[in-house]
Amino acid sequence: MTTAATSGAVAEKGYHGKMLNVNLTTGEITVERPAESLYRTYLGGYGIGARMLWDRVPKGADPLGPDNMLGMFAGLLTGTPLFGQRWQVVCKSPLTGGWGDANCGGDFGGVLKLSGWDGIMFFGKAAKPVYLVIDNDKVELRDASDQWGQGAIENETFLKARHGKRASVANIGPAGETLSLISGICNDHGRLAARSGVGAVMGSKNLKAVVTLTERKVIAQTPETIKMLRSNLDDFVKPLKDFFHTFGTTGITSMSALNGDSPVKNWGGIGIIDFPAEVSGKINGGTAINPKMDKPYGCWRCPVACGAESIESTNEKYPYPLHTHRPEYEAMGAFGTMNLMADPDALIYANHLSNEYGFDVISAGGAISMAIECYQNGIITKEDTDGLELNWGSPDSVIEFLKMMGERRGIAAIFADGVKVAGEKIGRGAEKFAMHIGGQELPMHDPKLQPEYHTTYKLDPTPGRHTQYEGNKRLGKIPPAPQNNRDYSGRGEHHKGASEYMHVVNSGGMCQFVMMMANTANMPDWFNAVTGWDMNLDEMMAIGERIANMRMAYEVREGGNPRKRAVPTRVTGETTEATHTGPLAGVKLDTELLETDFLKACGWDTETCKPSRAKLESLGLPEVAAALHG
């Protein structure tokens, strides 16, 4: 079943104008050469992915069926010298039933781009497990039957032994193979495209891995781009860069547990009471986590390197291996503050196990929190958990239940499909402990502290996503928000601009954290330097708006209505169990005002979220307007 595809010459631009179409049912591989206008219209990443998903997945397709597309797309700047490290996965989400995407760092996006390809689109389903090998211009499917069942990191090690150290691997672990709805796609021994259930879509296609190899150097690396890079690096916000390089996102965990940012005890607790400084301090990034690290880590050619890799564990109970990734803030929150777990070794091990199984750490940690709360309230019992006691603050409970989820054992098998499914299947009041919006578990940032997160969590086509909002001030194009975070009026235009900016960042292949340090007003210059375009900030922001409308149009076409999604009352402050004291005392979001102001600013219907005909046509999308409006 080996099929080869031959490409043409590689362009010396930030994009190659070449993508792969892989029909897993037939084994046929073809080369697609999009027009340059596609890149200038959507950049790359999930911008192009939005266009492809709209055009190529039939309305009403089963997310786990052969008609769904699994697309892997590098950002426009990915593979160039100019701040491009990231890549995205797009599909119809089996977790939410609508638009799905996941964003990832690591090395896969850069190596895919260096191998001469801007993206890969998988269709159909292989008859048996397969993996794709891209060796520059030679592309072929190979048998992966001997790899099925391997952990994601284990499988990467296996494939690098077979194909050489220059290989980059994107793959699924056992969670993706068993179609866990909270599974992701792994690369670089533990960096995951984690959200939307993209790992389950890959598993549904019997696709274990994608291996890319290349001898090519960085693309568009001209003297001019190197000069621009050095100039822009000099303009970075140095204190922020130094903080991230030293502590990474882990550095904010202890503080966030106390200031109201991190949800505590399945969103029902209060940090200063349930996870106070004397406890949360035990997982401080500088004093507790960093001493267990061996060396810094950066995604592909990252100028900041905010990650780190561990020494080998000496704790027999939590035996993470040498060079395990330092947990990011979301993992620290999901396993730590949410479950009141303050053991550094257990946190690093939980993060490692999640990566090996291929679980989204946000969803996995949230599922365990729900299980503990159900157990504490008598909804599930020791008989259901195979004798395991589920207690708050118990690393042993968290680790064992995570293993049970990864192995689909007992009642944990239900939680491996996320909290919404668990609530529906268990019943008996379990639903009220399922902290999700639209089927996806909530990230580790409380919108009662930053109200834009409520609108993002509820109304973005991919619900529960903290990376879709960032009010970058250096850009100069995002209207300011009210300074008082308890003032909910006048935030619509700000939030619209901030979310559209993030679509540019993501589709450009740039890291949100790097962009916090960089002078983002220079973004059009970066795009122009590697394409020869003459884009300005207005055109760039219009691209972000176009991508926003394509994503929402797909969600609406597939029957979704983000306005109708339920939000747990613990999150909005409707119930006061987590807001009766502490930094969020008395906070109750004006959700109606936040939502309607945002939708009006976007030109989307305030009841259905449908983009207006006029808005779509103004963005050059008349065929999308016709499909939605007749």
C-alpha cells in the first residue's frame, strides 16, 4: 500500500505553495498547489485549515467517520527565522460536534515546512494501522501494526530509531487509538495539539503517526530577514523574556492559586482557603519545580525557550524519565490546584503520563476533579472505582485514576471521554460537577478575574479555549478594555480585536507568549519579508476577521449555536460557593452584556451567532454567505 508523491522545486518564500492530500482508504497520495491568493487571504495554520474544512467536509459528517478531514497545517512563518514555531490541527470535533482545532509547539511544524510542505490533509480510513513518512519529496504510507498500543513518547523513540534522529514525529498514544474524546496529537516527546479531540479523529482513521525528515535549511533565511530578526529581538520586553526563560508558564502557578486566577477544587473552592500559600508554595516553579529540571527546552528555533526538561525521578512512586517536559501552567492547574495536589514529583509524573497516553492535560485533570467530587458526594463508590479511594489532595488517587483512564479500566473509562459524557452516562446528579462548556473542559483561568475569558470560553467556535484572547497593547490596533475588570460594558470592540489578533498569531505560526514580548506592530513586516507582499496592519487584521468568520460559519453550518451553550454557575458567580470570600468575593459576571456586546461588534446574530450576509460578503466570502443565508 505504498504510494509515492513527487513535488517540484522548493520556493524560497515563507510558504511552498504545496500541500499533501492523503486518502487513507485507497492509499492514494496527491500533491495540491494552492494559489498564492490562498495564503494572502488566510496566512496558514488553521486559517487555511478553516477554508479547507468548509470546502471539503460534507455538512453533517460524522466526526469519527471517514468523511471527516484531519488537517495538519504549519503557520505562515513556521520554518522561517521570524518567530514561527507553531502548527495546528483542524477537523470536525468529536468532543463538541462542530469546529475543532488544536494548537501546538514542538518541532513538527518547522520540520514539516523544511521538508517542503505547508500542510497535510487526511481523508478516509485505513484498513489497518498505518503511518505516513515524508522524506523531503518522497511521501509514502507504511504499516504501523507493530506500533499500535505504544505510548506517544515510546512510539516517537521507536520511529526515530527506525528513521534517524533528523526525523520529527507527530503521533497518538493509546488514548487516541481508543478514540478518547479528550485525546490529542503528540510531537517532540510530549508537546501536544491537545484540544477538540483531534487525537480521536486520528485514531478513527487508523493513523498512528506522521514522520517528517529533511535535509533542507531554514526557509526564507536571507540576510535581510536575519537583520530584521536581530533588530526585533533587541526590542523584546526583556524582564518578561527573562521570566519566561527562567520559570516558563509554571512560574505563575502559586500566585494564580491565590489571586483567583486558577480554579480550585473543581471550580468549587477558594485558593486562600483550600490551597493556601503554605500548600500551594510546595509547587512553586522556582523553588519546587525548577530544581528537578536538567536543562532548558525551546520549541523549534524559539528565541525564548520557556520550557525545561527534567532530571530522572528518584521517587519510586512517580518514576518520570530523564528529560520529561516540565509541566506547563495548565497542567499544574489541572492536576494541582483543581485536585489540591501539591507534590512536585506527582505533578511532573502526571504530566508525563498524560503525554504518553496522549491526553489533553486540561481535560484529564478536570475529569479527575469531577470524579473526586462525585466520589465525595456518594455518586460513585469504591465498587465503581475498583477499590480506589478518591480524595482531594491525594497524589496517589490522581495518578492511579489517570492510569485507569489511559487503560480504559472501570468507571474511569467513562471519564476518558470527558466530563460531559461522564455526567450523561453516570447521571444521579453527576452532571452538576461536570465543568465544561459545549462539551470541552474549562481551562485554568477564571473569567470572574478576567471577564473576556467568559465570552471566549462560551462563544468561540472551540469552547473553553483560553488561547483565543490576548489584548496585545503594542499592536496598536486593539481598542482598550475598561481598566476595572468588574466593569462589563464597553468590552465588545476590544474583545473582537483581541480575538482576531490571536487568529493572525495562530495562523502565522507564532507563539502567544513570544508575541507578548515582541513588538507586534511589526507583524506585517515579518509577513512581507518572507512573501514579498505589501501587507499593512489593516489588511492583516482583516485576515484575522475573515478567519474568525470562517470558523464561526462552520460551527453554525454544523448546527452549533454557541449562544445556547450552558456555562456552569460556579464559573459565572451565579452560585457563591467559590466567591463568598477571597479575591473574587461577590463577583457575578454580567454574561448577557458581555456576550451581546461581543456579538454585535463582530456582526454576528445575538441569538444564533450566525455571521451576517453583509459581514461575510465584505470579507470576500459570498459563497459562505449564500450557504448560510440561502
